[in-house]
Amino acid sequence: MESLDEILRSFGKKGSERLTTSTSGAPDQADVTDDPNAPDCDVCDGRRWIAVEANLGTPEFGSVKPCECQERVWGANVGASLRRYSQLGSLERLTFGNLDERGRIEHVESASFRAASDAARAFVTDPQGWFVLLGPSGTGKTHLAAAMANQLVTNEKAALYISVPELLDHLRAAFDGENEITPDSIISQIVMAPVLVLDDIGVGTTSNWANEKIDRILSYRFNSRAPTILVTSADAATLDERIRTRMFDMILSQVHRLESARHAPGLEESGLPKALFDSMTFDQFTPRGRFANAPDQDSLKYARDACKAFADDPQGWLLLMGGTGTGKTHLSVAIARERIGLGESVLFRFVPDLLDHLRRAFAPNSGLSYDVLFEQVKTADILILDDLGGESSSPWAEEKLYQLIVYRHNNRLPTVITTRLLLDADSSSQSTGRGRRQTTFTDAIASRLKDQRVVTILPISAPDYRE
């Protein structure tokens, strides 16, 4: 990785002055040395500098300026050198000129994209502070960031573009004893970039070593208030705390979130099977149950009334707890029917199937985007998670469910959850309709499900209706 000075020095011009200031004094001798490749010029007679026409006593009197022919040489050399320094490579094709101001409407909400695009154009005219782009994959973040870097180069301002995974690869390779480039020299070039574009923050930074390197770069640029463009598709809550606090500093950073496209709501978009949609209504739900005693019937009636109230005004969470066949799924589908009938977007997901879909999205030949799929579930207007706890337990599954639960809990997004599990492992007196069972919820998930400021808990104690 070459430094900017090394690249600019390759054509015999010290570029930092030209890139940051305009000088009115006479040029250095090295600057006026004839370039054998320079074109002949009748204006300056080949000297490439001409005197400024100014009155005696004015600050400009006696100064010189580059001739048009010199400007042409500089323009070609500086432009080529800045493109080489930027490391944009194939991303040079991504400019504001070929950017649809609406974004890719099938992936991104147009209003959020247009606002970010307008702010990006303003930022590159006078880069000050930090510009942070958030949003799921496919919403156009990289195009915007690359367009900003390309525009800076066009404006003859030095900008360095690099993704975090690529940067970490450079740093790992630099630990090779035979490599002349050291990790410190790479970090030094990154932190000293006049404008830094750092893409894919949060990707590949699961280790303490990786977080320490990114934190070192951001801390330097944070303290020096260096113009920086940061791009991430990660949930802010999953980022390292020090990285997160710098990225979202209220004074230094302007933050722009690209929202996923909101498609017209309906049964097909909900993921709800049509057979369930047609058969599971509030009218078809009977609080008498089957062979249910009086307390069981009371629990069924209370759950039905609470679900109807939620369907009228979705606020907070509903947690429907009970054994197999107690009507939990029936009530959750009835809620979905009511909201879809009002033209609202509802996402219904059977948790074991959801995790299978997320796993398949990681496959190299998958046509699905994991980030897009997970973001859709996480940010759904109304989310119904059916049979939470029915999935095969694994650290990966627990982590994904934890991220999902935390995000929706923190943002108070309307959510309905059905489960056969108990909240407390020692709640031996709590019935599930088919005997007693212990919870497999992690403490972190159980804590949020028990938060009665957000969650209405509806235990249903009734026999299996299907038996």
C-alpha cells in the first residue's frame, strides 16, 4: 500500500500543497524544471509559469501562476495519481452520475435513500467531520460511499477507500517476517488519509485483535477530527462499544440510515400459510376448549380477549405460553388476519423454519441474502414468532434469536411470541398443559420476555384441543 506522497512524488510534484492550498508565491526550482513531455506553449514560451497581472502594491504583484499548459499536465497527473491512491479499483464505475436518486426501489425505501444521497453530495463539497451510512445489504450503501470517493477524486481531493475485511487481510499478511511492510506502517497510512472511506465495519471484527485495530484507526481520526466516511450493515448493538461510541458521536458524526423497502402488505408477504389464514379466526376460537375445566376455560377466554385487544391496537409484546394444542398459534394467526385486513404489514415466522432459512442463506450458492433476510425479520412492523423454543438449540441459534429479541425489545416493536417453554426453570408449579417442563431460554432472552413494561404474558392451561 503506497502512501499519497510516494504516489505524487512519482511525477515530480509534491502534491500535498496543491491538494490542500493554493499558493501565490513563486514556485520552487524543482517545480519549474522543464518536463520533456510537456507540450510546446506560445503563452509561456515553454516556461509553464506566467506572471500575475496585478497593480503595484497589491498582494498579487510580483507573483506567478501556472500556465494553462502546466495545469493540463498537473490535471492529468494529479487525477491519475489520486485514482491510484484511492484504491477504488472496479468501484470507479460507481458515481453520482449513474446513481438512481430513488435507490433500488425493490431493496431500499426511497425517501431514506434520497436524503442520504443529498447529504452525501453536500459532504464531498467540503468534507468535515464523519459521515456514517447504516442499512442492510442491498440498500446501496457501497454505491453511495464509492460515489463520494470518486467525486472527491474528481474534485482533486485525496480519498482512500478500503473495506474492513481487506484491511484486516493486509494487516495479517504484514505479520509475515519476509514482508517489508509492517502492520504499523499500514495503520499509519490509513489514519493519515486526507479523507478515509471505511466500508463493511463490523464484518470480520469478531476477534479482540480485529476490534483493537479498527478502534486504533477510529480513535486517531476521532481525536484529530479527520474527515471520515463509515459504512456498516451491522446492527449498532453488535459493534464493539468503543467503535460504536465514536461512530455515533452526536457532535462529530452525521448518521444516515437506509431503510429496507416496504412492500405492499398482504397474505403472501406475511409468510402465513393460506390454510391457517382461512381457518384460524377469532370467531372460530372457542374458549370452552376441549375437556377443559373452569380455570382452563378462564385462561382461554383471558388470552382471547387480550389478543383481540392487541389486534385492535398493537402495542408492546404478547407472550402466549402453553402446551401443544392450547390455541396459541390460532390466536396469533387471528391477530395477523385482523392487521392484514386493515392493510398493515405482518410477518409470521415459525421459528425452527426461520433458523433453517437463515442457515441456508450462508451457503455459497444461495440466492438469498442473509443480511436482507435477517433485517426483514428484525425490523418487521408486526412480527409473530411461532413456537419459540421449538428449534434445535445451538450457540449459533441462541445468538441469532438473542439479537432478534434484543433489537425488537429495545425498539419496542410490536411482537407476538408463542412458546411451549416456561420462563423460569424453577417454576415447577407452572403447567404447560402436558405436564411440567423446564425452560431452555437463556437468561438474557428470558429477562426480556419477563419485562412486564413491554410484555403481556398470557399463560394458557388447557388440554390439547387436537386430542
